[in-house]
Amino acid sequence: MNNIYENYKTYKIITFGCQMNEHDSENISGMLESMGIKEAETPEEANIVVMNTCSVREHADKRFFGMLGQFKKKKEEDPYFIMCVCGCMPQQPRIVKEIKESFGWTDIVFGTQTISRFPQLLRKRIETGEKQLSIIENSSEIPEEDNAKRLHKHKALVNITYGCNNFCTYCIVPYTRGREKSRTIAEVTEEVRRLADDGVIEVMLLGQNVNSFRDPSGGDFADLIREINGIPGIRRIRFMTSHPKDISPKLIDCYRDCGKLCHQIHLPVQSGSDRILKRMNRHYDREKYLSIVASLREACPDIAISTDIIVGFPGETEEDFKDTLSLVDQVQYDSAFTFIYSRREGTPAAVFKDQVPEDVKHRRLIELNEHINQSALRKNQKYIGRTEEVLCEGRSSRNDMAWTGRTDDFKLVNFTGGRDTTGQIVKVKITDAKTFSLDGTLA
């Protein structure tokens, strides 16, 4: 171990948010472990704590600052403790200002676009004792992707794009992640080949909008899917997130032609009202969205479709909300992430005058979830008696005597069996269905 790290033997990363943040944390873990610093069981035991933050969720600020404040005492008592904050929240100037003014004991603050600089920031903090800040608003740099410490041996997250160019009026991501950048098909496929050689059988391709992937030297997302489909050892290909405006017939054909592409897609709709979709700057309407769903089901009849929906967007009327409910009933989603609209400072929608009252938002969310849950349960009940291939991910969190995993179409299955099958695709007979999961026994 390098001598400067002799007092810094352990780290812990606390991750909030999406798979993009999870993968960023994997990269940070890889950097720390390459320095000889090992992961601690808990933040309390670690010499270095990294909070990888998300600014998308409701009340993100309050939750973040509340957790950050819990480390002040540890910082006061341990002269060798280093507190780091990274992710989406530091990309907002008001957050950095608050950290400086109220949490000035924080050692290192860096953003989503300077993760690769973390080793240098850490070294400089240790060598000089000076606090480090590294924020870039719109970097053209594409991070290295070959040093991650994966959370799982059998599956891996693979970034293919960074940033976002869509500027939906409710969303802070283009301001925190920067403009969109794509890797090359050659870079991504080489990474996937290395992962396959290391035992990975499932890859999740990541981007704020994977459908807009464009290889600078030629080729699109469908071309990338087909390349990965031909890599020996890889058995499942997933991706997220998809923007409906960029779903192409060429990509839909991949569901028919590529045997390793999982029969599942996350296709955020956000609203069923054309008027609200236009205010959200989504660049598609209800008819276009429904035509994409129809085309997907024609190419892959058993495809599972999940979505994101926001209720209470500024100006949403009861009629707009009924349009959302009718779309949900028409599509019959397998699952959905549903959200109450909350303002994000710096986004256009934050200053819209016709904000919806909180009690109305909550009532609509409850009603929407009733529709989603009914659809999800009906879908799941059709699995009872079937035998499904499940990629086992380990012990079930709800039952120490059971295992858990996902089907090809991303159904969560908790199953009993006499042996540890973690990392293997096994056959499971489905015996019961719940709203959010299936139960079964190892066949």
C-alpha cells in the first residue's frame, strides 16, 4: 500500500438514486481498491465515506443534508476521517454553497463529470490537508470504464451514454449530467467481452436515453444490441432508460431477431394527456406512444412493459389525469414507478404558475397506484403453474430460507430450493403471484 494511505485502510460508499449512480459507485469503489483501500462493513467503521447523491427524487435535499450532518461528530473525533460528497447534487451551485456554509468540514466535493479525478482529489486532500472541489458543468470527457468493482459476479452495469439532451421541463438531469455523449460500439463490445470472460452472463446497458446512442464513427443503438447479442457467454441483454421519442423500428426488430435481448422494456410515459406531454417537452403524444407499444407487442408478444408516471404536474386537470388512467388501463403495464410532481430549482416547470395542490396530487397518486397494482397482479397471476428461467441473485431479503432472482422479463421471483444457485439461470415452477413478485420452487 502506498505510504500516504497508511491511515486510510477502509471506505464505504452510500449510494442514492438510479443505476447510473450505482455504476458510478462501482467505478469509485474500483479506484479506491486499486489504492489498496478495502470496503468496510458500515460507514461508522470506514476511514473514507463517499455519499453519491441523487437530485431527482422528492425531498432529496433534506434527506441528503440530514445524513451528511450525521458524520460531523465522527469528523470531529477522528482526524483521519475523510468525508466525500459526489453525484448529481453537487452539480447544483446552491447545494455547493450550502455545503460550504453549513457543512464546511466536508473534505472532498466532486460532480458527476469529474469522477475520474477522484484519486487525484483524494491524494491531494491527504498530502496537503486542503479541501477539494471539482465541478464541471458540461464536460466532453467520456470516463474510463475498466476499473469498476462490480456489485455482482454474474451481472454487470455498462454505461453506453452519458448526459442528456432532452430537457424535459420537470427534470434536473441535463443540468447535473451535462450534454449527451456516446461511447463507440467497439469500446462497449470490448468491455462486454471482458465481462463475459470474467463470468458475467447478463449486462444492463445504461444511459439517460439509451435509444439516442450514436457511435461517433457510425452505428446506432440497434447495431450495438446486435453486436452484443453475438458475444459468447452473454445470455441476457437489458437496457434502460428508453425515451419513446427515439424508439426506432430498427430497435423494435431486435426484440424479434436477437435471442439474448430480454423480453422487457422500461418505457416512461409520464402522462397520458397530450396537453401535459407537450408542457413536459416530451416530443411525442399519446397516439405515438400507444403505436410504439403495439409495435413492440407485435414483434415480441410476451414483452413485459414498465413505465414512469408523474401525477400533479403543473396545470394537470382532472381531465388530464383521467387521460393518464385510461392510458394505463389500455396498456396494462407489468409495473410502474409513480411519482408526485415536485419542483426542481433550475427547471422550467419549477416556475410554472399553475402548481397543483398537494392534497390533489396525493389523491391522484393513490388512484393511479390502484390501477397499476390491479394490472400488475393480473399479469403476475398468469405465471402460476408455469416454469420460468430465473437468474438467481442470492438469498431472498424477506425469507432466509429462500432465494431470489429475475425472469427474462424482469419478474422478481422468490423461490425455495435445496442448493445455492447464485449466478446461475435455473428453472423455477411458479406457485403463487403477488402484486410485485412471484413465488416458486426450484424445478
